[in-house]
Amino acid sequence: MKSLRSCYLKSHKNNMFGLRRREETLRVVECVVIDVSLQQVYSGCKFSFSKIPTPFTHTKRINGQWKGPSAGGCGNYKDSYKHNPIYQFNLERPGPVLIELRGSRQYSVGFEMVTVSTVVEPGPAGHPKKNSGDYRCGFCYMEADHVPAGIYNVIPTTFLPKQEGPFFLDFSSATPLKVSQLQ
């Protein structure tokens, strides 16, 4: 059976579905987004199963590393945090943005996105800083639906200082973007 990474499963009636992945059976209702490799789908009613379209048509991947002083840790460590790598991206038009950080699973990783400048005022809902949320082992991401055109800095970090290793920083957008390393 073909493996789909992300797909919709929508009922044509208000009915329950069973989804089988390996030995697990999951019950879902009405409409659900699935992000797993499915081996079997079964239902007592008619349903449709389709791939989710992605708005992200432009992607850039950065191969980076935390090494020596650039392994500065999170913002709790003010003296070393300022030495972390900094990447700048320029978003030519407003739109959705997805940023993903992949590092070693042995380290908790996260990042901060700082607004440098925007073409228009961000308004009361706009924030000069956003982050990827809680630090997670080896992987984190941030998806923002409405990012104004402008220039942004992204600072990838491990939670603790002196945690050295390589990482991938992926930028995805619906509009063209340029990425460069500042530090």
C-alpha cells in the first residue's frame, strides 16, 4: 500500500473510521488530518482520502553547527546566548512561513524568530519576537500563517550551552525568500 505522509480522511456521513498503523487501531470522527504512514484504512461508510495541499512552494535548507563559542545555549544564559548562530531571511511578500530545526536527538533544541523590519507596521497582533515553543529533543518547528513581508533573524539554540553538533534549519514559504548567515 502507498504511504502518504499527510492526508485528509473525510466521512461522507457522520460515521466512525478505523485507521490501522502497525498494531495500533485509532478511532476518529468526521474529518481528521493524519500525519503517519498508514498500512490500512477501513470504514463502514463511503469516504474520501486525499493528500493535503501544501502552501509552501519555496524552501531553503541551511546546514549549520553549534561549535565552541557558537554553542551558546538558550536565552537563560545571557553571556553565551549572544554567540549562537544567527540566520537572516528576507520575505519578499506577506504569507505563511514554516521554520524547522533538526539537531541531535541527545539535545533539546529551539529557536527564536526576531523581526528586524517589516514593509508595513505589524499592528497590535504583531510581535517583534516569536519562538518555537518548548525545547524538544532533536526537532522543533514554528508555523506562522500571516507573516508580513520583511527581514527576520532566526537564532537556533540548544537548551544548555556547550552542546556541540550539526543542525539543519529549513525555511519554507509560499513566497520567495532569501536566507543568509549573519553570525
